[in-house]
Amino acid sequence: MYYVDPYGKPLGYEDVFTKIDLCREHYAAVGLGEDYVDRFIR
């Protein structure tokens, strides 16, 4: 997904890899370890 401002200027993006990175960061922060997300990925 690409995010743009009202004038079409790119602001950022998300894809499956950025979502996985976000999950790794979250799981590490709550004490589960960043590899916890691997159990949900085939």
C-alpha cells in the first residue's frame, strides 16, 4: 500500500515485509522475542 498526500506526493508504503518487521518489533518489546512472529509464517 502506498500513502500519498492530497497532491499525490508519496509519503510512504507498507507491504508484507514492513508488517512483519513491525510485528517483530512489537513481540520483542513485549518480551516474546522477535522470532515469535515466525510461527505465523509458512
